[in-house]
Amino acid sequence: MSIFDLPASFRVQLAAQRERRGLTQAQLGAKAGIAPGAVSHFETGQRLPSLESVVRLADALECSVDSLLGRQSSEASSVIDPIFVRASRADAQTLDAVRRVTAALLKEEPTTTK
């Protein structure tokens, strides 16, 4: 994908991810903390979102930024449990606790990232 394909791919993926979750544009805007009209503008290609808006939308949709940008298939992103997306954004102490608990549940030796 070239940089010139990005706007079209983003529009399609944003609408698909929003619809998959049963959200209206206004609901997604409220959940992402952006103006509801902005979601409409992004989906129609009237405006390109800032990087901050893309991250907020991905967080609100519980998907990766790559999937919103069309750099990862929707199917691949849909198999990632949203809890892991949220956990990946946690602070270092919380992330270490998640690793230890997961390792214990899977009966594996925890890895450290120090």
C-alpha cells in the first residue's frame, strides 16, 4: 500500500470497524472524545484525521491503528481480544503483572523485560 492509498483505506476501515461494533458515528465520536461530525468527515474523506484522532478512534474501537489504516486485515485484528490491546497500553508495572498472571495460567516461566 502506498501513502496515496491511505485515505481511502482509512475511510473504509473506519466505517467497517464502527459498523462491526454497532456504533453510530455520534456514538463513536463520543467514545473517542472527538466531535461526532468529525467521524462523518473522516468516513467520507472530507478530512484526514490527526495522528491523535487515529489513536483515539483505534482505542474507542478496541482495534489496532494498523487495522484502521488498512495495514492489517480486519480479520486478523478481530481475532485479537480487546483486553490484550488495552493491556499493551498499560504502564510497565501493570504489564509485568499481566505477564506473570498469564504465564501462571499457561503454566509457563514468566519473561522479564528489565
